[in-house]
Amino acid sequence: MSSFILKEKEYKKFIGDLITYKADFDAIYSGSSEKFIFRGNTYSLFEKSTSGKGFHLCKMFKKDVDLWLSENSESLEPREHDYKEQYFNLKAINDNIGVSQVAFDISDCYWSVAYKLGFTSYETFIKGKSGGKKWKIGRVASIGSLSKTIVKVPYADGKPVKSLKTVVNTPIEYQYVRNVIIGYVYDMFYRLYQEIGDKQFFMFLTDCVYFDMSQINYVRKFFKARGFKFTVKDVIFIEANEKQRAVKWMDYSQKSEKISKYYQYNDSQLIF
């Protein structure tokens, strides 16, 4: 059977025709991608927004993970989702509204940790970094692909049969690898929080940590000792609104241009 990649207009028309003429087919969704299978042939939506952004790294990364698992599966830590990817210290933020502070953006954070822990080869690591900022999304997506869910919805006579919908998760070993990688970053950031203290640590967002300017030398040594590179940016917190559950701040990282930023949190992301 054959596979085809269709542009959005052509893809939507094809599906529309299948529904109109009451055809039987399967729709498959995974993350932001989608495709359908009709008479044994696979038709995928061409994702222009992902073109040239390094998504080809996902296959390379998974190949490396498979090799690692074949040699080290017994030593894999069965880590659950016991970490946070964002963490907010509202009291410390509120105490520093309008005060110039600092943030460290860790370069290729998850990608570097995956290599540091041995899950990916040096060749893949360097290949991924060679794409620079253009491939940043692809590097992050490679880690995320380890817990990607695939949803299959059968259509009969042009209508979805929801009772036959299936959801397939990636193998648990893949999920453990992802958890170990992201959990490593969480553990590192949380240790920094413990070391510099509750009043000096403001928040972290995925791979960026925000803290009191007075701790810049300590934090610089902290990350350098662990082999991480980072960029430094000045930030000013505007508001930590508990009613809206939102933190607002100004980011001065882009060539002295100030950028207004905003994040809505939930209670599980708060440091108490």
C-alpha cells in the first residue's frame, strides 16, 4: 500500500469527500499531527509549520534510545511523573515587584541532559545542536515523543464510531526515559532553590530559572560545575495575581528590547 502527503486544502477536501460519500476510513491523531487510512493507503497532512524545524531528529533520537534500552534496560530507573516543569514562589515574586532581577536560560537543556545521561549518542547530540535555534523545537519534540499518545478513530458510513476509539501510549520504558530526563532538570532546579534559599529563588519555566540578582555568581558556578551553558537575561516582575492565577513580568533578553510575558499557573505548580 502507498503513503501520500497532502497540503491542508487538499487534505480537508479529501476527508470532506469521504464523509459526504459515507466512506469507511480511520483517522489517526498524535500530538499536532494527523493522518487517515483509506482502502489501505495512508494520507498525511503536510505540516508546513514544522518544516525545517528539526523534527527529523525524533527518529534519530528514538533509535539511540532503543539502543540504550537494549543494553541497559535493567538499570533504567522506573521514574513516574513526580516532577514539575514549572514552579512559582509567589511570596518571593511579590516581594520583588518592580525590582530588576535576573534569569538564566539553560542552552539546549533537555537535549544536553539526554546526552549527559547516555540516552543519545554524541553524533546525534552534535547533529541536533548543528541546527541552532531553527531546530530547537525539534530537539524538544524528540524528548516529548517518548510519551506521545496515538488516538485512532474509525469512521463508518462517514461518521466517527466513538465506541471503537482506541488510545495507544508509548511503551512504558520510553515514558520512564522521558521522566528521567525531565526529572533530572527538576531535581537540579529544586536543589538550586534549596541552596540559595526561599527569598532568593522566584521561579523556573521548563529550562529557565529566575532568581535574585545578588545570587548571580553562585548560580553561575552552580550550572558551570554541572557542565551547562546558559544565556543571561534581565527581568522585572510586574505582578503575581492570585485571583487570576497569573505571573506577569518583563523580559529584557532580546537585544535590549523589553518583552511582556505572562503565565497562568495552577496550585500544583506553587512552592509553599
